[in-house]
Amino acid sequence: MAIVPTALQPGLALTTSSVPLYIAPTNTRAVVKRAVFANASSNPVSFGVTVQRAGVSLAGILAIVPTRLIAAGATDTAPELGNFVFQPGDQILATASAAGVTAFMSGYVL
């Protein structure tokens, strides 16, 4: 089994609706090593991250990063996501309270 470092999310602008940051493909597992949420706006913006496991209903969505405020021009590395493992079909979703936050994630696929 090859372990391949990769940009799981090379950069996605968050919105007020939940958007997928990463969906583990069939026959693929992934491990998040680092996530960065950057607020380029001139106002504080809050964000949150959830995970939906494959085959689990919407009622089974897990809040991994509770709503957190990022100051204007600042970043948050969301340490809760470090070493988080995704099985095939699992997905990570994020939302922000306003425009300005971009999400990045790096890790490994197996």
C-alpha cells in the first residue's frame, strides 16, 4: 500500500452553506496532517467543521471543530483535524458565518 502525501483541499472559499472540503474516494483512505483556515477579510468570521461518515444519515454528522472565530487577517490551524482518518466515502464539510475564509488541508492518501 502506497502512502502518498497530497493536498486534500488546495484552497476553497467557505460560504454560509455547508460545503465539502474532502470526500474520500472509493477504496481510498486519507489522513489529515494539517488544516488551515485563513480569514482574508477585514472583519472577524466564524467557521465550523463537521464530518459525515459513509453510510450514516444526516443525523449522524459529527461536529469536529465547533464554531470558532477567526480575527480579521488571521488563521486557525484547527488542531482537532490533525491525524483525523477518513474511510472511503467519508466527507468533511465546513461553513463560515460570512465571506472571507479559505480552507486548505494536506495529508496522506493510502
